[in-house]
Amino acid sequence: MQYNPTIGIETHVELKTNSKMFCRCKVVDTEEPNVSLCPTCLGLPGALPVPNKKAIEFITLLALSTNCKITKQGMFHRKNYFYPDLPKNYQISQFDLPVGINGSLKIVLNDQEAEVAIERVHMEEDTGKSTHMGTGRIDSATSTALDFNRSGVPLVEIVTKPVLKTSLEAVAYIEELRQLVLDLGISEGKLEKGNLRFDANISVANSESDVLGTKVEIKNMNSLRSLERAIDYEIERQIKALNNGEIIAQETRHWDEGKEVTKPMRSKEGSADYRYFSDPDIPNMVLDEEFVNIIKSKMPKLPYQKRLELMQTGLSIGEANILSKSNDWIVKLFHDVYSTTKNSSSTYNWITGELQGQMRKVEINELPSWFKADSLSEIINLIESNKISFSSGKVILAALLVKNVTPYDVAKEQNLFQENDSEKILQIVKNVITENSEVVVRIKNGEDKLIGFLVGLIIKSSGGSINPSIAKDLLSKELEE
Ligand SMILES: [Zn+2]
């Protein structure tokens, strides 16, 4: 039987605000536990929450940039559950009146643009952090240490509709979302630090059925590799179970990174289990037109717009996508260099390939202060106009990364300019042929590999100034006569 998988993704993004969601405590990035706390984020009796305006602005910005409809009358709800790192015993979240609903995000999949439907964008607060001593697992730990630095840090949750079909589509979606929050300036966007964490809801259904299969949720992944593997594993597990006549349980599973399997955590709770009710301590939130218009006016260039601009230079959507997800200085360098070379393909190749490769080699993360876009344009133009060879271009680039020189100076100093006087080149070729008549006879008798030997002699007698392919062409022509 043929099965179709359906995937929905919930992503928690940690917002880059100075203070926490409902108190003045600083958001800190430290290993030292429990240094940023107050009665509010510790859930002490009588402490009252006050929403963080900056966080609401950031969430609204994200909702607008994903084409969501903004809910004018927003509301904060209590999501009730017990866990040691949740001292209030509830999380302040949003329920039926989130900041944004019914949006979409343009992604690039298999070198084509696709669109992912977004169900909602809403506010959440983070919990504290539990460290299970001994084994690292709650069920076998000797004790558990609690750090409340993260308690109350603002999060935004973005929920897609169940519309994704493959793990690769899910990865492309997360890559796009990560770039979006970076470009909006609302999050550090570092996956390795858990700034973005995702849950995947996965079901498979008989391809002839219109009804979705039973949904299984995989919790808390924070790398693209885990996301891809966990989804692939889970789809396969469910198909195998259905083929064996088993019933898929609606449950929450955990991705075991080491064993590369999903394992059951608990049966999936429904939203009724959380006893949502509106938080009596926080007034309703009004996001009126004036507020929304101010946020709209702060909208920076979005990733898909950056892609479109790059494609207008002639880059393919795949190339534009890679470049648009690079650091800002790389995108700017591309536009600056392209404005002189007008050759998007070689500009792209030099920047994404040779330049970044050489930078890694000399272990620098940013260009030296003296390095100008014009210098790279000059190298590309010298190659395009056959004044230097491609490999000389690499030599010049390497020199530019370590000292303040111009491409012209390096080419001159290292004698890299190619001889373009065809009379002069022809004379050198003829001399080499005359001086190596025995070799020429052997070539004419079929020893083709000796052509390379003569080409080497030609280049050597020109002092390295002749382009090898030109030398080879002329030599072949001369030998035919
Ligand atoms: Zn606090």
C-alpha cells in the first residue's frame, strides 16, 4: 500500500530582548546558574507580570513578515502543568487569540520556490532548565539541578499547517525561518545554542484516503540533522507499523540522538489537559492599526526579497538562496563586485568558492580592512580579459588577504601578466619547435603526451607569461602544417 506522510512544524524562537517577558530581569548568556532572577520569574506568591513591549513588537514583526493576519484584540492565557523548572506551575502563553494567524513563508526547495502555510505566530515564555545529575535522564538521575536564568525568557512560537511532505522540505523551511529571524534582528538564531528549537508532528495516511493519519509529535530538536533524521525515521516507523496491521498511538516521542531512533515519552495530551484560561493578572492586549503601522515601517529587507534582487543579476534561484543565507558582508560584497564586473556567475563563484576557501586557509572570519570590493572586481576583470590566468588570479587574491597591495602591483611584481602579442607568442612557439625537432617527430608518430612537454617549454621560455591553453592551440596548429 502507498502511504503519504504529512508533517507540521512548531518552532520556538528565543527572542533577543534585553529583559525577560514579564519582569525586568536581564536575559543572560552564562553557564553560572541562577544569577538573573526575581519574584516574578521565580513564580513567588503575589508577584505580578508586566508584558515586555519589545517582545510584543518582535512577535508582531515576525507575524507581519510571514503574511499573518494580526489579531487586534490579543490575550494572554495560562497553560497549566506541573514541572520542577516551571515554578508558577503554569506558563503564560497565548491560546485562541495569538498575535498572528493564517500566514505563509516562501522557501526554496529543489531549486524552486515553494510556500509553507503558517497557522499561527504567538508569544510564549521559556521555562527554567533542569539538569538531571548522574545519567542525564530524569527517570534514572540521582538528583536534578534547577537553573532559572532562562525562566521567563521571551519566545515566539511559529506553527505551520500540516502541509509539509518530506524531511528536506522541513529543513528548507527551518533554514528560511532562521534567516528571517536573523534579518528581522529579533533573535541570535543560533541553533547550537538552542535559540531555535523545533517539534515535528508527523502522520502517514493511505494515499487513497482524504483523512490524515494519527499524529505523533517528536519533541525538542535543535539541529537540522536531527530534524531530518528524526522525520525520516518516524515516517518509516509508522509505515512499517501500519503494514503490520498495528494502530499508531497518538503520543509524544523523543529523538534519541545517539541511537537515531524515536522513543515514546508520554501519550499526547490534548489542549483540554492544560486547562487554559485567560491570565487574570494581565489585561488584554490591543494591537491597533497605529501600532501595526509603526512595526510595518521598521520592516527590513526579507530573505525572499534579497533572493529576488540577487536573481536579477542572473543568478539561479539555488545560488541566490545560498548567497541570501550567507553573512551580510558577503551579500554586500557580491553586489559591490557585480556592479563592476557585470558577471554574476564568476562573481558568485569567486566569492562563495575561492575567497571563502582562502579565508578559511588563513583562518580569518572577516576581510582585512584594506580589502576592497574593487580589488576582487579587478582580479575577475583581468581574468575575463585574458590579461592573467585563472590560477594567477588565485595567487593575487591570496596576496591581498595578507597585505595591503593592489592586484595590479602583485601581477606586475610576480610577473603574472600574460603575453597577448600574438606575433611574439607565435615566434616563441616556432623557436621551441625548431629547437626540439626530434620531439616533434615523435609527436607526429603518435606520442601525444609529448605535446604537454613542448607546452611546458613554451611557457618557460615566455617566463610564464603565456596562457597554457593559447600555447597548446598554437602549437597544435603549427604541428599540423
Ligand atoms: Zn525576573
